Amino acid sequence: MRQGWEDWEFWINLRQGGGQVLRLDHVGFFYRIQNSSRRKRFSKEQKRKTIAYLNAKHKRFFQQHLGGPLRQQRSLSKFINKFLP
């Protein structure tokens, strides 16, 4: 996946191939995003295109597991991260 979000492709393909996923009751690692990270450099248009690509490629999967397509995510992480060390 040249647009990024390779981890999404990994997990979706794992599940579609019959792989099992377990939720742990503890945090096993923290995902660090730096200002130079590709994710931070994504424009709103690039993010929109990536979500559209994932929705087109995995339409049945999202319908089955999410009840519909991915949506443009809005989160409080930018606000919350200001208070973390």
C-alpha cells in the first residue's frame, strides 16, 4: 500500500485469511507518531483517498464487521497528546 496505512492492510488481510485476533487486557506497546511521520504529513485529501481506497478494496469486510464503510475519523488525540509527556 503506497499511500500508507499498511497496518490496516495487514490486519484486514489477516482476518480475511482466517487469522485470529485477540484483545489483550493490557497495553503492550505505545504507537509513537513524530512530526516527520508519514501519517502527520498526510493532507486531508490524501486521507480521504486512502479511506476511499480501503472502502473500495474491502467493502464486504467493512460491511460485515463494521456495518458499513470507514468514515473520515475525527478524534481527540491531537488535543489529548498536548497533555502527555
